[in-house]
Amino acid sequence: MASEIFMGDMPELMETIFKNLKEEPNSLFSCILVNRQWKIFYSLGKNDQFFTGLEELSVEAVSDFGGMDEAIMLLRILAKYTTKIITIKFKALDYHFEPQIYHAIAKIVKSQKQLKRFNLNCEAKSQTGIQGIISALEKQSKFLQKIRIKNCVYYTEFEVLMNCENLKVLRVLYCEQQKVLKVLETGDCRLNTLEISSCPIEGSSIIRILERSGTTLQRLKLDSIDQEIFSQQLLLETLIKFCPNIIYLYISYIKLCDQLFNLMSNSKNLQFLTLLWTDDRPEEEVKTQIIQLAKALPLNIQYLDLGNFWINSYIDVFLDHCNISLKKLLFSINFDQNYEKTTEALFKFWSRKRSLEEVNASLYESASVCENGSMLVGRYKSTNVSISSWGKLKKDLEEYVKLVPYESIVVNC
């Protein structure tokens, strides 16, 4: 059964697809369209029944490759013959597209009976065409459950989001965060998952959404790019009061403070935590804060990512006061300073808890200093570390835990 097609340049692949679809013309459920190969799909699409069973559509448009006439015709065929699509992903990469491309995508959105998942990534410099696509979501407002928008300019058409009463998952990445989220303040949706990436994040802009979502909210990612989150005290107090059922929390950049420790203590269901911090206080004060953080962590945490911010000299302090039964730990390590102290601290923690199974160790370089004087420490992949150093680390750690790549251990929102 030709349930999925992943485009490639191999003629034998297309022969197999043609053979299967000849026998089962209604068996296509998932389709990824890249406009370098519009003509192939256009030829297939001349069979009216070819796309009638389609449930997932992913379109990546690059204007430089040409074939726009075929692309427009194909998208019009999809708009005419598809009604069962529940997932649409549209990615626009270049500066200029024919308006018909956007119009055709909008028609596809409108023609579906129950569109549940919508993903829009608009990296094109000119984005006026997306207005029609966003407007088309109005017809699907009762059915949409997951929305992801990335790199999008705000238009008033985004106001259709306030009518998405069944929306459960919202991801707003590198958009005009405050304007988009303000639309949802007057809506009725109760989110299960909220992800925001912005530079920076204004905490006050999501307060109403957090209050309304309340106990429904289970996964929250607030990624304030290279800057401290604004209004973080109000944000933390809101989370403490309204959102006790969070199981996944990713938060950056934030100061270690009493409100954060209270949030940790009250998040009894928390299992996955990524924490990036900024601090400009004296070393002894920072150590005191780290001890409070370690003691405040809820016992259910299995996954802890400290790798993006951790100052290596403090990890022994943290682990000595940490009583959670961690299974996965991500942290930073410095081969030139405190290497032995770091590995010894890990061994002591493992010996005491006997729960740690996998670790990921990243390298950090000199901390960068922000304009306000705060210090941010980020994860860096160093190319100057010798193979023998990595070999030593692996040997030392894998006597008791497994050293794994970042990609295989990281848990995303």
C-alpha cells in the first residue's frame, strides 16, 4: 500500500509508487510536496481519485526552482478533490511567490471537513500572502487542535485564533509574540501544551492564557532567546497558583529566586525540566541559591537538563544536595578546570541514588555578558577537544552511567 510518499530522485522509487497506486488508487494518506518535483505529482494528480484519501499534506515551496505553473495546478487539484486532510504543513522559504500559491493553500484549508493540525513556517521576506491562509482557518476553528506558527509577521487575520475553542497545542516561534497571544486572551481554549520562543519573552503577555488553561496545562516551554524573561515574578506566581499539573517545563532565561523555588516545590507532577538561568550575584550567594534549587526539585523528576547554563564549578554543590531519582541528566563540563571534581560528584550522586542511567556532557566556553551585566552560559560544541579527551570522559562515566549524544537524550516539548 502506498500510504506515504517521500520524494526522491530515484526512478525505481517512482515505478514502485505507480505500480502500487494502479492497484489501490485510494490508498495515499500522506504526501510531502517539494516544488522541485511538482511535475511528477501533477502527472499523478491527473487521476481524480489519486488524492481523495489524503489525510496529511506537507508543502515546501522554494521559488528559485521554478515549476510554479505545475505547482499551482497541483494545489488546485488538491483543493478540489481532498476533503479528509487533518494535518497541513506549509513552509515558504523565498522572497517571492505567485499569489496563486497562497490562494491555493487557502482553498485547500477551506475545503477540508475537519482540519485538526496546522503548521505554518513563513521564512519568506514578503509575507502578505499568508493573510488569506490565516483567514481560511476561520472555517476550521471548531476542529483545530494543534497550531504551530513560525517566523510570521502579525496580521489582524490572526484574530481567527480566538474562535479556536478546541485548541490544545499552541506553538508560537519567532513571531510577534505579544500581538499573537493577545488575540487568545479573549478566547475560550484551554491549552494542554504551550511553546513560545521569542527575543525576549514578555511574561505578562501569557498570564491570561495560563490562568484559563489552569490544571489542563501539562507542557510549557518558554525560550527567551539570549535575554532574561520580562515580568518573571508575575509569571512564576501565576504558574504556582493556576498550573499545578505541569509535567514538562522548559524555561529560559530566568533568575534563581524564591518564586522559582516555590514553583518547583509545588509542581508535584513535574517529570521533565530544562532550566537556563542568569545571575550576577557574588559566588557564595549563587551557591546558596543552587542549594535551594536542588532541595526544591520535586521527587518525580526523571529528566534534568542543566547543560545550557551550568557553571561546572557548582555541579558538585547541586548534586550533593539533590535528592531526586534522576534517570537522565544533561550538563556541561570543562576539561581544563574541575574535571575530576565533576566526575567525582557524578559518581557520588550515582552511588547514593542508584537511579541515573544516561548523561549527556556538553562543553562550555567563556560566558557572555549581557548589556545589563548578567551572565549567560550556553551550550557549545567545541571542535578543539581532542578525541582522547572524549575517550577519557566516556571511559570515566560509563563505569556507572551511559554517555549518550544530545540528540538521543533530549526531550522536546
